[in-house]
Amino acid sequence: MSVRVSVENDFTVIIAGVHALLSPFCDRVEVMVNRPGSPGNAPVDVVLFDTFASPVDWQARCSAMTLDPMIGAVAVYSAVTDPRAIDDAFASGATGYLSKSLSGEQLVGSVERIAAGERVRLLGHDGEHRSAGMWPTGDVGLTPRESEMLALIAQGKSNEEIAAVCYLSINTVKTYIREAYRKIGVTTRPQAVAWAMRSGLAVTR
């Protein structure tokens, strides 16, 4: 029997990218289109929770999903390999922590193990993704981290807040932002916000 999987994120392009990664394995996973709890939607075995630019506290969001009777298990799906993020995910009730550098086969295998009741942690290299189409603006030369910085700026977050939610130092955040500004041709925060809103970095769900 295939595993019912739902992808949780606030950007439709990210959800579409994960769906595309899982689609060759339709005999093993059934990807649900609607969020768990949506009218007429069946329960899901595993939620893949992509924390990219989450507009609210992702740990609280993870905890809430683990208490949802429509959800069997939650696996955080992230490019971040910082041990603090992994500890926070499991402390928030997640049953898995899966890297975005995993292949489709590895991801599906991990989801199957989580659905069977295992606690799974599979990591890759920090910041890696399998496909440039799996994050907003990945097709215009921005890295996942640079895109996330701009998405969080568009949400009104300060550099200090971004550093906290991304498990980065303030200097690293400033470096990512400076490089993102250079690539998109802006020099001020309002210009960056305007660019982000035009370019798919506004929350869409």
C-alpha cells in the first residue's frame, strides 16, 4: 500500500517542486494536493514540512501538526544541517529530519520508514538542493539561502530575526543579503521587498 504524503509550505513553487521529485514514485507514495484537514481530504501518513521562509515560528507549527489527528507523522524537510535545527525539530515532535540534498529515491525510502514508525535523520550538505526549480527564484541565479533571505525580508523581518530563524550568525546573514542585492540589482531594503513581491517571494498559501 502506498504512503499518503502531504507537503507543507507557504510557497506553491516549493510544493510543486517536491511533488515533481516524488512523482516518479507514484506506486509507493500518494501525494495529497490539499492540506490535511481540508474539507473532503483524507488523513495523511506523513507530512513533509519544508521550513523555507516560514512566516511564523516553525517549531510551533511543527508541534501543532504532530497533534493533528489527520496526520500520522511529521518530517522536517530542510537544507539546514545545523544540529540546533535538528534538535529543535525532534523536540517539536517531528519523527524525521530529511535533507533537501536527498535523491527522490532516498526521500521516498525515508518517508516509508517514517510511516512505518521509525525515527529517521538523513542529512546532506548545508544549503544543497536537488533542483533549482525547488525554491522561488532558483531559476534566476539566487541560491536557496539568498532566496530565503529575500523572502524573510519581504515578511518584514530584521537581520537579527532572520539570523535566529535560520540558525546563522548576523554577519553570515548580512553576507547573504549583500550578495542577493548584488544579483538582483538593488541597494536598499524597500527595493529588495518590491523585487521579492514581484518575483514570487511573497507567501502564496
